[in-house]
Amino acid sequence: MPALDVWRFAAVECEGGVLSEQPTTERLVGVPERQASDSLRGYYYQIWRSVFAWVKLKDEEVLFLEGAEDFEVGAGGDVEAAQVKDTPGSGRSR
């Protein structure tokens, strides 16, 4: 499949102060400091940890997502909270 070109629409002022969009073939370049890669990786890891906790639930246990912490497992009035962090020591390779 051929690579897709990224089009940027630049706003230009027209007669009467009305803005219109003009296509340009100038490539968009992201700023590494503003990328959401780390956040998205953390959300992805939290989702999978929550799914793993869900499939491991015992019959009497209940899973709460985004309660006091990232997720909690409760049974009979007792609740165990889990704060999930994707770190080099969490078992995930980067």
C-alpha cells in the first residue's frame, strides 16, 4: 500500500476577514515533549491489568474500576485497592 501524505490545512485571511482553509503539502512534525505516548502506554497497561484482575475474580468477588484507585477487588465488605503504574519493574518491556 502506498504511503499516505499528511495534509495540513493552513488558515489564511481572505477579503472581509473571513478565514478559509488552503491545503499544503508541508509535512506535520510533532514535538516530542508534547507526545502522549507515555500516557497512552500507561492507560493501555492499566486496562490490561484491570482485565487480568477481572478474569481472576472468585465467585464472591466484585471488581470496581476507577473508584478510590485504578481498580478495587471487593468481597464481603473487604476491598483491596490497586494503583497501577507501568514502570521498568512492572514486568513490561518497552
